[in-house]
Amino acid sequence: LGGFCLVVTQEDHLAVSLETNLDLHYVVAHQQIEIKTSASRTVIPQEISLETAIKQWSNLGGFTAALFKNDKDLLAFCAQDFVVETHRKSQIPHFDELKELAVANGALIFGISGSGPSVFALCESNQTAMAVKESFDKLLTKKEHDYHLYSGSVDKKGVHELL
Amino acid sequence: LGGFCLVVTQEDHLAVSLETNLDLHYVVAHQQIEIKTSASRTVIPQEISLETAIKQWSNLGGFTAALFKNDKDLLAFCAQDFVVETHRKSQIPHFDELKELAVANGALIFGISGSGPSVFALCESNQTAMAVKESFDKLLTKKEHDYHLYSGSVDKKGVHELL
């Protein structure tokens, strides 16, 4: 619960828990709009260039390594999404503004959570996360959709069951 | 030198050293044929399906996590290559026979090294690696190409400079 998890997708799915000693704090912004998962999938092309695929493969490996190596610069460097974000961000109201606010307030990473419409920011400190959250709040309160903001710290043990 | 290295491919290339406590032994078989890198690239399609790309992304992440987590089962599970091997193995003489020998002798992983024509097996013990090497030797000595076999242990510190 609450940490990083990698799902290895072959015939079966295998959840791999990713441990880290990085101190990471998340902010999630969820606007009350509905994007059907099926609709969300159709905006993604079914074929991608090998070049893009290779960039994304190395990012996945680098992101995973960054967690274990506790290397926040590498984590931020490898968090870029070359595949989904370009296509899916148009479905998320105010995506670019939210991203700019996250970056301006010092977030390491900003991205789409799952198939949307939630977006998340990952920050190095609770203070930064609170600043990001406040900036999201100020923006979204002026906009047309109801929204919820969530924040908390990332579990260093990765995904695990609560006993 | 001699350990795992992940190359993160964006505008620049970034080499990320992958540490592990797994005790891994390699065998490399190099047959004396020439495959031009350019020719080797042309057999790979320039577009791949998103489904295949996702499988390979998760494998890359899983492989990286397996090294840090010292999980040899996960390492073997995630070592499957869904993209390059299918297209490139036809350029490597006796590929399927070598793979069968590696698996039969207990190798965790068998694959193509870089763009070929070298192939490698990774094993859990030196004893297994020696058995794999011997089986390669017995096979290749009957075949048409000159060949070299190499073996050794994988550096646990990942790729690093020798002082």
C-alpha cells in the first residue's frame, strides 16, 4: 500500500515491489470528470516507433534503478513519459497549467496517474508538496470542475500488504 | 567494467551502473562471422505494437529491480526479449540449438549480446556456466565457423572504472 509497484506484464501479471530510501511526497489532483478507460485507450496509438520504445524502455529501467539507488536526479530524469502523456493530456483539463505549477514549485516529477484524469506530482519534501498542492488549489478553484487534492508520503517499502 | 549497465537514451546517453549481490556467471559464444551493425538494424521493424512495447518496458523495469533485489527468479522471468531476438536470431548460426543447450544445462538467461553475432548465457554458479560452456564447445566444434568461448563472473558493482 502506498509505495512504488511495477507490474510485469506477460501471460500473467506480476507485481514487483520497488523499495527506496528516497523521501518522496506526492500530491494528486483529481478533477471530477469522467474519462472511460476504453476511451482513454483509444487515444493511444497501437503502434509506436522503435526509437520511442527504446527511449521509454531505458527510462523504465532508469526509474527503477533510481529508486533502489536513492538517486533523485536520475529519478526525475527518467520520469519523462514519451508515449502516453502526449496523447492523453488533451483529455485532462488544465494539464499544461498544472504541470507548469508543479515544476515552478519544485516538484521532481509531474505526470498522469494511470489512465487519468488524476495527475500527480512527486516532491522531495513535504514543504514542496504543500506548495505544489496550494498552487493546484488556487488554480482549480477558479475552474469549472469540482476537484479533490490528496497528499502524503510515499511508502519506502514499496507496495505491501497491511497486516 | 564487467558488470551490468543500463544506458538511458534521451538527447544524451547516460550510463547507469546496476549493482547486485547476485552471484552470476556468464558464458559468451562468438562465432567468426560478420554482421554489419547497419544490416543488423535493418532486420528490426521500425514500428512495434504498443502491446509488445509495454511487455518489454515492464521487463526492463523488472530486470533492473531483480538485480537490486537479488531475485534470480524475477531476473530470469524478465529477461525474455520480445522485440529484437525474434528478428535477429536468424542472423546467428545455430541460435536455437545454443539456446536449448543453455536452458538444458541450467542457465538462467540466454540471449543475443548487442547486435550479435555473440550470444550469452547467464548462470547462477560457475559449475553451471562451465557445463553450458562445454555444451557450446561440443556443438560448435562440429559446425562450420571458427568460434571463441568466453566465461567469467559478473562484477557485482555494476560497470565502473578500474583504477
